[in-house]
Amino acid sequence: MSDRVEPTPAGMETTLFFSRNPNPRLAVAVARYLKANVAFEFASPYAPGQAERFRPLNPNLYLPILAWPGGSLWETDAIACRLSRDMRSDFWRTGDDQPEMIRWLSWGKENFARACDMVHFERGTKQRYHLGPIDHQLVEEGLKLFHTTAAILEATLAGRQWLVGGAPSYADFRMATFLAFNDVGGLPLGDYPVLAGWYRRLEAIDAWRDPFKGLSAPELPAAKTG
């Protein structure tokens, strides 16, 4: 089942295949924020009988996937870039702001977002999908990296509302990818009031807070606790 936000121009339907997991959630949030001309379709490429449908669109079988007649694009950052370009938005910064945005994307992937992912994977993903007990040593390593990198963001955001310029950019959405799952991640965001304030500003954006509103999107399995 597909839920279209707007008709796609010239009859060329573009579909964003997604799930509720972190990177697909990010792609949906971007598309909703940009009011992109896409249809949304919940997908499970690893479900029985689905691999051959999705392999031509993404040989890795990972979501999200942006697909249109005769082509497809995978990887969340690339999809965000494409949608921003198509909507003629500076959400994906260009010009003088582009290097700074790329800096935060690159740094976040290897530092802050990586720390959040390490903790969320143990406390969230593994417990949702029964992938084994929490590795508390990996959680501690993730928390250590979180504190180191959160302090850098705390200092950076002390003098600004957003990471790049005076309005939200993809750098903000990407940096916060795993904070949307902090109900199970349990990262100590409250230890960093400036960073927490930045995240509250993101939460005030409808497309970020509830990207799946009105879409057919089964909830994630509950994360086992204890």
C-alpha cells in the first residue's frame, strides 16, 4: 500500500521504500520536511519472497530505497541530496555552506552518530530482533564516545540554533538519527542542556517528530528489557 504526499510531476511516480528503523526513518523525515513528490511504501526486503523484488533496486537489500521507472537510488544521504535538489531546497546546503554541512555529516558518522548507534544497537536493535544479550562493554564504549562528542556539539551549539546557518539542514537531521530512538537507547542527553535544547527544536518540527503520520507503517517490535 502506498501513501502519496503529492502527485509526482509528468506522471513519473517516485517511491520511497522505507521501514521504521533509523536510516529509513531519517529518509521519510527528510521527504516529509521537504514535501517531496514521492509515494511512500513500507517494505521488508528480507521477508520471504521479497529479495528478488528489491535486489535490482538495491543489491544490498537495505532500506531506504528511492525508486522511479527505470532507476533507483540507495543510501540515505544520497536520497536526501536528491530530494533536496529535486525540491530546489537548501536543506541540503550548497554554495558557501556546503563544506560545513559535509564536515558535520562526516564527523557525525564517525563520532556522535556512531556513539549513539553503538548504544542503540545493543539496547534497542538487538533486543527488538532477538540478536543476543546486551554487550555492556560495547555500551560503555559507546557512552564514552557519546560524552566526548556531545561535549563538542554542546560547545558548538552554544552560539547557534542549528549546525549550519540559521535554519535546519540535513546536518541536523543526520546528527540526530538515533536520538529519535532514545526511549530505548537511554543516552544521557540531559547532561548537555544546549544539545538537549537543539534536539527539542528538532522535535518541534512535525516531519521529524512524527514522520510516519498518515502512512501505513507497522510499529517496530518492542525492545526486550531486563
